[in-house]
Amino acid sequence: MNKVFEALTAQDETIRENAMQCLVEIGKQEYESVEFYFQKIAEVTSKAALNDETNVGAQGIEFWTSIAEEELERLKKNQPIKDYIRKSQNDLIGLILQGIQKVSIDSDDDAIDEEWGVNMSSGCCLQKMSLLLSNDVMPLVIEFVSQNIESSDWQKRYSALIALGSITEGPEKTKFNEVLVPSLEKLVTMFKDQSLKVREAISWVMSKVCEHHAEVVSSPQAAPVFIQ
């Protein structure tokens, strides 16, 4: 493990990326042993996600995705878990929300798809974390969404939608709908947003809402507005 940490300080980006990939694999294969290096892993993955090149940073987030997936799988099998995600949930959610803001495209009006990077990796990680944390994922994420959803900066509106769409499945339906129902009308207006990327994002969010909260969009109050 020390050699992996050492490689993460190398000047060569490829070496750092390979080292981070090794760390991700260690998290999968040596889940029980992660606790002995937990603080150091938290430091290097956070630094990579926020400060390093796209590929290295995305792998830093991927480590936590793999841990969340491992814990979800163990819970399905009624196996004990170390609760790595829950024990550090606020710090991890904070890191993920910062990562979601690292949008890797500059233009808001073309059809270029965003490359796999810290933003998309963070969204995937947040989805897995929401399944583990349920309602506990909501306070920090909803606060982030509220602060950015009406920003004049399209990247902030885009990031807010990615964060919101990523937690549609994890929380209890009634809890999530307390936020969703009052904001549904505002969300629907974002289909007319001036930014193409924001319009793409809200389309994805509403597909997730239809998948996990169909009763909301199919209600007599919401359906006419939404379908139109």
C-alpha cells in the first residue's frame, strides 16, 4: 500500500492514474483492510479529485464508488460492513458535490457529450451513496441544489441538476417527494432553459423522477403540465 501512495506523488500523470486504479482495486479486493489506511486514502483521493488531472481525479472518486458498491452488495447478502461511507458521510458528500461542479465542457450550446471525468464520476458515486444513506443524503445535497439551481452560470445549474437526479432513488419516497412536489413546476420550466446542456440535464432528471416517482408526475395536478 505504501508503494501505491508513493506512486501517487509521481510527476508522471500515467503513473498516478495507474496507482489510483490500483487503489480502487485494493478497495474492492481488500475491503476489510481499508480501515488501516482510511485517513491516508481519504487525503489522497480528495486531493486527486479536486486538484489533479481529469483521469486521476475521476479514479479518486471511483474508489469511493467501489466502496459504496461493496457495502451495498454485502448488505444484500446480510453480511457485516465497516460502514466506511456512513462514518464519513458529510465529508464525502462535500467532496462529491465539489466534484460534480468540475464540468469538463466549456460550451453550453453544442451537442458535445461530456467526457468521463470528475463530474460524471461524482454523479455515479452520489447515486450509490444515496442508496446506502437513504434520507441522510438529502440535507447537504438539497442545500447545494437550492443554492445553484437558479444561478446565472449554466454550469452551476447543470451541476445542481446532476446532484438532484443522482439521489432520486435512495431516499424514502415520501421524504424525497416533500422536496420534489413543491419544486416540480420550477423544474419543468427548465426544459426551456437557454443552455442546451441544462436542457439535457433536466431531461435526465425527469427520466429518473419518472422511473422512481411516477406517482408524482402522473398526478392530475402535474401530468398536464409535465406532458405538455
